[in-house]
Amino acid sequence: MSNKCQLCQSEANLKTYEVPPETSSNRDNSILICAKCLAQIEKKEELDSNHWRVLSEAMWSEVPAVQVVSWRMLNRLKQESWAMENLDMMYLTDETLTWAKATGDHDNDGTVDLHKDANGNQLQTGDTVILTKSLDVKGSTLNAKMGTVVKNIKLVEDNTEQIEGKIEGQVIVILTKYVRKQS
């Protein structure tokens, strides 16, 4: 196996990706992909349809895991005519198609839920934010004043509308609509 992303052929920042919903790692359900492909597959970055044009070649791979990921990503991009044309040409065995449909990911559109501040800027773990509104902290006498700087935030994993930050030594959950990312 070459040291290239099995989807886009990039040689940078490669990782082994276990194609869900597999529970045990083995050669049949794992592929080598780059950080850019991984971030977009896991919806941690907006879909770049031009990046995924490489699927017109990757979809013909003999590796079922590559076929599954190609099929899922083409479905996410099906509003693009080139992606729909590729889907129409693509052939998967019944077993591979069942695997591809197993997560339901193909039913999603290309939209990505990201943590964003009040101005629409993407937030990352470790960012510094400023409160845009004074907030009363539930279960506490603490009042976080507008303009308070919160350093080294953490993203709440399953809720893109919440972050965690420390104010006056207390870790609190803050709604993203009440913060602005410090540049």
C-alpha cells in the first residue's frame, strides 16, 4: 500500500480511518486518509466540493472501504451535477451498499454543524472569546460581565451552541451566541 490518501492521493498528515459502523479495526474496514478528507468526513470542516472531485477516480477503487466512503461523500454532494453523475455510474455489491447505508450518513446534506460565535466565526478548542452580554451563572451568585475575556475554551462535543470556559476559577457552560472570538 502506498503512503497516500486513498481518496485524494495527498501525502500529508495521513491517518488510518476506520469506516463506520465497524467496531473492530482490520484491513478490510480501514483506509489511509489525509487530515483534510478526515475533517470533512467527520463534519469538522465545511465541505469543499472541488476537493472531492477526486472521488470520480477513488470510487473505482477495489477496496470496499474506499467505495463506501466515496459513495457516502458523493451522496452528501449530490446537489453538484458531477457528484450525481458519478453516483449514477457507481456500482457497489449488495453487501458494500448495505455497509454504505448503515450509518444513515448518505441521507444528510453537505451542511456541517460547527461551533460559531455571535458573528459566525468558527470556534476551536483553545480559543479566547469575549462575552457580548452579561450572564447570570445558574446555581451560583456569579455574574459574568459583558466584555469578560474567557481564555482556552473547550467545545461541548454534542452541542454546537455551547462551549465551556473558566470565569473566576469556575468552569461554566456558555452559549456561543453570547461570545465573540478574540482575533
